Amino acid sequence: MRIPREVVEAIKDRCDIVDLIGSYVTLRRAGSNYNGPCPFHSERTPSFTVFPDSQSFFCFGCEAGGDAFTFIMRSENLDYPNAIEFLAKRTGVDIPRTAEEEKRGLSRKRVYEMNLIAARFFRECLFDPVLGREGMAYLQEKRGLSVPVIRRFGLGFAPNDFTALVTVLKKEGYSEQEMKEAFLCGISQKSGRAYDYFRNRIMFPVIDTTGNVVAFSGRDVGGDSKAKYLNSSDTPGFQKRKHLYALNFAKNHCTDELILCEGNMDVVALHAAGFENAVASLGTALTDDHARIMAKYTKQVILAYDSDEAGQRAAHRAMGIFAKVGLDVRILQMRDAKDPDEFIKKFGADRFRQLLKQSRTGFDFKLQTVLSRHDIAIPDEKIKAANELCEIIARVYSSAEREVYITAVADKLGLSTESLKGDVDRNRSKQAKAGRQQDSRHAQLSAMNLGDKINPEAAGSVQAAAAEETIIGLLLLYAEHRKAVSSRLVSLASENFVTSFHRRAFEAIMVLEQSDGGFEFSLLGEYFTPEEMGRLAKLEQKRRVLTENGTPVLRGAVETLIAAKEKKEVKEASTMDGLQMLLAGKRKNIKKNTEED
Ligand SMILES: [Zn+2]
């Protein structure tokens, strides 16, 4: 998709990066820039900086960086065109659409329209005394749901019929291809005919926060189907890893906390019992995207996962994911019920409310897990438990919190707080030392360009890569250097580059430079991932703070690069079967060139 440059420029005119990023994280002025906690990695000292002058940001901790578009790509998890759309909406800029985009936009719109028709059809079937008898019996008798709740969630029933929905949608003018794209039908490989995907299932429409029916989750009632739940796969209007079931309702009731369950049925049961802040992920384990979305709506998540071992393992995993986005997590522990739905049915809403109040903090949960693994009546086991717990407490940042936990453990194990505190402190200094070692290893590696995921080739050609960095930084920053290269005043071409990441950067910069309107940093988003954009922002930033950025620096870097590349080729030729290697390389180049022709 080609983004009209005018749109990007209009957005940049109207969008101030400090306001934009300030609406995601708390920024503090620091000289002419702003600092804040990085939204992309967890850190204790803010190394995330926003530069109003260049309308850019950079994190010295995780090297995320770029402009407003890169920021939105990363924090909203959007691709470049959608990030532009997002900011266009926010700033009130219109995006003129090409015919192809109209078509693509239409396909998403048509998916939603088809879904809406399907949802109505499923609902009619559920309320049909004959077709929906089995489904209705299941919901009312087995699940104890009332008609108002069934209606509120728009529940429906997909009849046990291969062509029921396909026929309805065809009548409405949708093609089989469209239905397939919307994950409403499959096409039989044998007969080539379309067949209903969802059959003999209770249907839960998934509604996004703007009210579109984006997908379906179907629960088997016949019992003969392989999968208990069948969920829509990703479609042009739906991505599993980013959607939460019932967030459309819960978003208005969750400033204090969200309850995260495993299944749709739990969510419906909780809402019906008055807990309107319950959501579930859809046929997928919790993702970082889910956690980030939740963090937008609430401060605390209560995990109401199933009480079986798999559920508890999933809870452990989820805690780690939530910690990354800074959400406070508590864990609900149900006894004598396998999930929230069953618990409420057995013991009622009030008991569940009590359970919520007693939900354990992450530490309580870990404490209990450790205690369940060791029999503390045996001295050896008690020591093991104490050691494990001290190590966990040592990782807690706040000293007040550590003190509370130490007291709790001392109490549980019958040990003195002093001895535990000593152990925790020893663990802390051990961890700090390990951390420092890791940091310095990391610094060493990055000085040697090893472990560089964005430009792995840099490790093999340190000198050339460094010269390339200078060149890219200068070209990103100064129009005069881009002109010098495009007018051949400074002789530099793609072939001169050693690492393919820098070569791509060079090519993209020059393509934009020679296009109507010239180079614009924000337009690079079309060619690079947000991580790569971060690297480009870093290279730009690195040059920006230097005083010497004139033509001699550029020429010097180009000379260094060319010399380093020759040296590298000669070295490779002499170390590895000499000439042959060089020849093979040349042949490959020739072949590549002819292919490109
Ligand atoms: Zn960071």
C-alpha cells in the first residue's frame, strides 16, 4: 500500500510527539528533552527519552526508537499503514484512498457485515423451538443462563447442517470466497463445494470495543465433535492474539480490575452473576498483546484460571507476561470447583466476591507453590524452601515489600526474620553481581557487534559496519549529504556496503531522496520493522550529538568502508581456498545482477 506523502506530513504537522507519548507514559522534562519509564521494556531507571526538537524518541536501555509512527507501531502493535491510519484518526487527517485500498477496506467491512448476518441467523436458530431446542436446553438447564443474559451476549446456535449459513449468505450476495475469508465456511477439497464451518455448536459472537462482530467462538454441544471449542481463525478483521472476549462490556467496568478467565462460558457466567469486568482470551494462551491491551483499561488483573494443574501452570506463565507491562496480578484460588462458572453455580456470587477479595498476590502464590513442594517438617526440606523463597524475595524491588514478605516467610517456616533478611541480602548482592556481569558481557558483545539481531553481519566486519553506521547516520540527518551522494559528488553505491541491513537502509534513503518531495524519515516505516526503525533512530541520534558532521566526515567514512571491504575480501580469499572463493563471490554477483535485469 502506498501511503501518500501528504498524509504523513499532515499528521506530523498536527501531532506533537511529546503529547502523543505523554498519553502512554508519564514524561518528565529533562533539559530540552523528556524522560520517562520505557513502555517497551521494564526498567528501574528511566532510559527512555523523547526529543521534541527532532520529534523522535529513543530508549537507551532496549534501543527502541523512531518517530511518532514507529511509536504507534510498537505500542499499538500495528503495521505501518495501520499506524498511519491510527494517527490520521487521532489528528483528524483524511486519507485519500486508492481503488485497491477501497477494495481491501471493503473486505474487512464485508467480513463484519457477514458476521452480523451470521450472528442474527445463529440467534434465530437458537430461539427456534425446533432447531434450537438442544442448544437452548444446554444454555438454560445445564448452564443456568437466563434469556436476558443469552440475549445480552447475542448467543446463538449453529444447526447441524452443512449448508444452512452458506445458503443465507449466498442469498445476501456474498461469494463463497468471501465466506471462506471470514472463516464462516470451508470449501470441500473433494467436491469443491462450500460448507458451514460451525455446526451443532453454541455460538458466541466476539464483539470488538467499537461494536463490530469480528469473530465467533463455537462450543460443541453434541459431544461427538473433536474440539470442544472452535474459534474463528485470523481474518482480515480479527487477530486472535489481540482480542479479548467480552472486553466490549468489561471495558466500562474495569478501572480497578479485570478478571481474566480461560473460557467464554466462565465470562458469561461471571457477567450474569454481576461481575461485568470479566474477559477471556480466545482459543489461545495469553499473549503480550493481550496484556498490553488490558493495561490500557485497568491497573490490576485477577487471574481466574481453572484450578487444575494446566490452569495453574498457565497462571504462572501469565504472571510473567503481566509483569512485563507493569500490571499488578492477583491469583484466584478456587477449592471444590474446577472453574469460575462451576464455583458460582455451587457457592453463589457472594462467595465468589469473597474469593476475589482473598485473591493472592503474586508472592503469596509463589510462596504457596514452594511450600507445596517441600515438607517443612523435615529440616533439609525446610532449608531448601527457605533458600528458594529468599531468592524470590531478593528479586523484589521495594524494600518495604521485601520486609513484608520476609515476615510472612519467617512466620510460615518458624525462622527468625534476621536470619532470613541476611539470606535475602546475600542473594541480592549475588544477583546484582550477576546482573553487572551480564551487563558488561552485553556491552562487550555489542562493542564487538555480536548478538546484534538487527544487523548480525556487523560482527564479521566490525570496521566496515562502523563506517556504514557513520554514513547512514549522516544521510539520515542531512539533506546536503543525500544530495552529494545522489549527484555523485560523493561516490557511493549499494555495492560498497558490506552488511545487508545498512545496504537496505542506504537504498531506501536514496529511493526516497529521488522521489517527488524528497527524503522523509517517517516514510522509511514502509521498508523497515519497528525494531529496525529503532536502529535507524539510534544511528541518527548518535550523529546528532556529534559536532563534526560535514562532508569530510562522510568522505572519510566512505573511504574507510571501501578499504575495509577490500581488505575483508582479500582476507577471505587468502584464508579460505583463496581465489576460488573470490571468484565464486564475483560469479554470484554477476548472476544476481543478471537476475535483477
Ligand atoms: Zn526500553
